[in-house]
Amino acid sequence: MDPKAMMKLSYGLFVLTAKTGEKINGCITNTAIQVTTEPNQIAFAVNKANLTHDMVKESGRFVISIISEKAEFSLFKHFGFQSGRNVDKFADFDSYKLTESGIPYITVGINAYLEGEVVSASDLGTHTLFVCKVTDMEVLTEDASATYAYYHANIKPKPQEVKKTEEGKVIWRCTICGYEYEGDPIPDDFICPWCKHPASDFERVVL
Ligand code: FE
């Protein structure tokens, strides 16, 4: 059995948003699919650790904004790498509008949104699988939808390659004066011979 077979499944990427009382919040999910056309129903799974999970469960309503290939990494960072339990994700974010029911949809880096009501919720352990009826939807742009594979190949920042000397040595540069030390790692007790700052003020030179 080759577990890498799971990676051959394709996924889209979405911002799932919800509203309870005056609170609005959203998170990134990669599991949303249309499951029936008559009636028009979609399904998505959300990790229970996400605040948005609790808000969809409580309100029974949601919006899914479909992320396009034009989306920037900052969108993923904003909705994916911090929790609505600690920060108000919409306090310093203005690329959104509200549907008639007051749930936000994203307006930059997405190509469409779907709004709906939960029909059923299945407890899957770490996640809940919601099956939902679509009640409203709009197309915003004709940009292609981003897949999870596209995100990894084109949106996620690539690790920076460390620059090396012709002899293959890593170069550390003093951020204070520019002195360069060759070798890796730089010794903890190294003192810059030019400006006398410690090794902690050096960083690897990247390409
Ligand atoms: Fe220095």
C-alpha cells in the first residue's frame, strides 16, 4: 500500500466564513465539493479546532469563497495561519463584502462564492462533515480556481537557497557592518572583527 496515493486526489482551496451574533470569522479549507445538482448541495469538512467550525454548527449558515490562481500568499496566511479565537480576522482586513444575511465573502483572490444552509452534520472525529443546500451564489471573476497543487507550486513562498562560496562554504554576513564569515555554523562565540558585534547579528546569505 502506498499512502502517497492520497496526494493524487485533487483539491480546491476555499475561505469558509460564518457569522454568529455580531461575530464574523473565516478559515481556509481544501474540502468542498458539489454532491448533488437537484437540489444543489455541497459538502465540506472542517477541523473542529477552527472557530469557524463552531460558528457554522451553531448558525447553520456559511459562505464559501472559492480561491483563484490570482490569490496572494497573504490571503492564506491571514485566514489559515492564525485563529479567530485569538484575533479578529476581519478587523484589519477590508477585501470583503457581506451577503444579505450578513456573512462575509472575500472579494480579492477569489472567483466566486456560494452561500448556504447546513442540511446535515456528520461527526468524523477530528472534523465535521457538513452537507449543505446552496441558497445563493455569484461569480466574481473568470480567473481559474486554485488547486492545492497549484498553491504548492506557485503561491507558497519557496525556501530561499543558501549562497555558497566556490569551495562550497556557507556565507554568514554581519547585518551590522557587512563582514562575511565563511563556514557553517558560525561559532556561538564568534565576534565580528570589524564592528565587534556577536554571532547573533550574522545571517546566512541567500541567493
Ligand atoms: Fe560586523
